Amino acid sequence: MINDLWYKNAVVYCLSVETFMDSNGDGVGDFQGLQRRLDYLAGLGINTIWLMPFQMSPGRDDGYDVSDYYNIDPRYGTLGDFVEFTHGAKQRGIRVLIDLVVNHTSDQHPWFKQACADRTSPYRDWYVWSDKKPANADEGMVFPGVQKTTWTRDPISGSYYFHRFYNFQPDLNTANPHVQAEILKIMGFWIQLGVSGFRMDAVPFVIAEKGAEISAPKPQFDMLRSFREFLQWRKGDSIILAEANVVPKENLRYFGEDGDRMHMMFNFHVNQSLFFALASADTRPLAHALDQTRDHPQTAQWGIFLRNHDELDLGRLTEKQRQAVFAAFGPEKSMQLYDRGIRRRLAPMLGGDVRRLKLAYSLMYSLPGTPVLRYGDEIGMGDDLTLEERNCARTPMQWSDEPQGGFTKGKAPVLPVISEGPYSFEHVNVAAQRRDTDSMLNWTERMIRMRKEAPEIGWGSFDVLDCGDPGVLCMRYDWRNNAVVILHNFHDAPIEITFDAGIGEDGYVLIDIADGSDSRADEQGKHRMVLEPYGYRWYRAGGLDYLLKRSDI
Ligand code: NOJ
């Protein structure tokens, strides 16, 4: 079945309802507040919203501990408000993806409570148990340093339950057909309420075999196919975007050789080498990562991101590369997390250097895949390192210089608004940036427009071109006889480069998509140009047709 492949060329904006906009002054963001900001988002040009978890939850892992999959946390509004929101988004041509957190539930979920209370309950087998503490109970923690074990004793039934994440997040026994049927039911429910798909949390763990006796868990890839099939039957254009930080040789197993598993995956591999490139001005590992993640089914797509709501995980870099990124962007212990990553937002990581920020975002919009922007990135929001773990980068959206950054009329927002230093709401906010043509906000709007006008990136094939300097990434995309050439200079200095666009006469004239200026190849067909420090250029190949049409030559 051929579906509408809208996600191949979308621009995704990720936000948490809780910290986006509070409409009733209780200090907690809500759906009515978000609804009022839909025109802002439409104006920015994004066409997909990814909502972080908003279902009922004790909120011990920012909603990634769900206690009822079929209701929303009353602090955010009602199911009615949710449907008003999806409808409002649809009216503006914006699709909605939501988090699907089914590797585990909250320990407060009635299923888990019944499983603990009664060994004969049908819910007992919805979780993963062991009578004795398994020998490997202190292995495989996802949050090392904070999480002590992966097996915890339930005092009621006296046995140990498995939890890949925190101990209040018992793993579901996803091999149980009843659990699988429930996962489909959850998807069906939200699809019916207007969403276009899911960002599926912790996919490698969802499909892993689980149990005390399993030492080398095998992934159950068939599960992914059944999720996809169900979605396609219910609503043909709905998708799953998988959170799966896996090595490149695993990618096709997640996408499915025939494109019958996950529609999208976040490209963690490219993400890490991208930060190495920013830290070291060496783009070779990035070019290699792009090559390693090149292959995917035609209908699949990568999600390209810079920072997300978690730590920047550098676990897949070499020790030397990781240390280079730490030294450049997170030298202090308070900036690091879980022995493998950096917990800061991008703007402070890059020292607030607007040239570098623009370089990084231009790269995000131009790498092969669908860009995923995080709320607040469009104004260059900062972080608050006094907050615990990942909360430092989850502070409320800064709308204006009014009290609490215009996020709430109440006094005590759910997390403090950044109110000191260069990133405080008085300096960094939407209202001020709207009025300033040169602001990050207006730049982002222009950048998103430019991205949408270059469908070659989402649909086409790419080549990394040799321009003689590893500090410059030079890429060409081809699609339907059109090509774009995009350059990024990672050096803090101007640099002269020479390159052949690699498409013969078609590439002799390159027209700058942003300002219409052009670069013409010399007699050997080579372009020579100087890029500013941290400069970037987006060109469309004009070819001879373009030359013939121009009257000034
Ligand atoms: C991945 C999510 O991104 C993270 O925020 C969460 O803590 C874990 N999965 C557990 O759900």
C-alpha cells in the first residue's frame, strides 16, 4: 500500500504541554494555552508537533511513567481540550505526534498494583518477575550514577520486578500477547482522537526479550511490523518515529529491509559526530556517520536533531572524541550526566555565539532527514544547571519580558523560568525577537522556509563533496533533476575552498537560495569561494538554463 509520505519532508517541533503555555494561572502549562499558541507555531512554519507525555502520571520521570494511557493529566486539561487542540492543529495544516511510552508503566499503574497484590491476577504476567534477585541485577542501568539496579523487590509479593529505567518504572512484559494487544489499543485510541502517529519511547527495550534467565536478550523485530501494520490499517498515513540509539548495522532491522517496520528513527549516530565536528572542526567522522546511515528503505526517514529533552548522549564516540566534546561544551561536572553526556541546552553550550548557533541549526535543517526542533531553540533559550538531572533544559518557554516570562500569570511555575544571566526571559523572549528582523526567531522562520523550499533534502540522495578542507562540510542533494549544494564552515576563521559540484554543466552555476547571488564555475568546472567564520551557504544548481535566462550575461 502506498501511503502519503508526509514525514519524509516535514519540520517537527517538540514540546512539553507542561512547560509551554499556562492558560489558567496555576503555573502548569495546559492544552488551552498550547491551543492559543498554535498560530505562533504555524507562523514559524513547522508542520508537525511532537508532544511529550501528557497522560496521567505521578510525574517522577517527566511523564515517562504513565499510570493511565487513556486519560490526560488533569493539570493539562481534559480529553475535550485535547481534541480541540488536535482539531485546531489540523485546521492549520499541522500534524500531531505523541509519545508512546510502553516499555514500562508507572509503579502506580493499576495493572502493576494488581500484579503486586495478587500473584494469580491476570496482570501478574504483564510484568517481569523473579523470585530471587538475579545475578545481573546491577547491570544494564540506563541512568548510571542515579539508578542503582535493574531489579527491585516488591514488598507486597516479595518477588523482584525488572525495570530497565528507574525503579518506579516497572517494565511491561511485551512478549505477552495481551500486552501487545493493549499497545495496539492505546495507539488506536489516540489515532481516533486525531494524532498522526507516535514517537515510540525506548524501542530496543520494548522489543528485547526480558527475564531473569535471559543473558543476551534477542530483539523481537516482528513486533515492530505488527505495530506498523495495525497503524496502516487504522489510518494509512500515521507513523512511528522510533527512539532507538543503535549501531548503524542495526538500522535496517528497525526500518525493515522492505520498509515494513519503523517509518522513522532518530539519527543518534549522526547527532554525536555532529557535536564532535562542532567541537573540533573535523567533519570526517560526521561524513562517515552520514555514509553509515545512508541506507534505508525509500519510504523511511531519519529524524535529525541537535539537542533533545534528555542529555546529549556521547556514548558512541571514541574516548578521545568524547573528551574533545566534553572539553568544548561541558567541561564542568555539573554540566555532565550519566557518565556519558552533557545536559545543557545548545545556546549556552556554544557560548551564546550566534554565528555558531546558526551554523549548527543550518546543519540540522540541511542534513538528510526530517529536522526535529525543540521548543525554545528558535529563540536560543538557555538552561538552569541548579535543577536536577535533565530538568535543567526543560524550563518554561519564554514568551515575553512580563513576570514569569509570560508563561503563566501565576506565581510558581512548575519549573522555574530562567530569570538570571544572559538567557533570562528579560533578554531572551519571543515578543522581543518578533520585533527584531535579525533575531534568532526570524532567522529560524526564514530557515524553515528555505528548508521547505529544498525538497531535495528530504526526498533525494546525497553526496559529500571534496572541498579540500576537513573543517568544511560540502554536500550535494539530487532529486528529480534538481540539485542543491550546501556548505558549512566549522572553523572560527574564514576559509577559501574549491570544489566541483560533481554534476557537470548542471552545476556550473550555483544560486544562493537565501539571497539570489550566484557562484560560477571556472573553466575546469570548479567553484572557488570564501566562507566566513562559521559560515554556511545553501545553493541550488542553476545549470546552463539559468545562464541563458539571465539577461545580464
Ligand atoms: C527515553 C526518554 O526520552 C527519557 O526522557 C525517559 O526518561 C526514558 N526514555 C524512559 O521512558
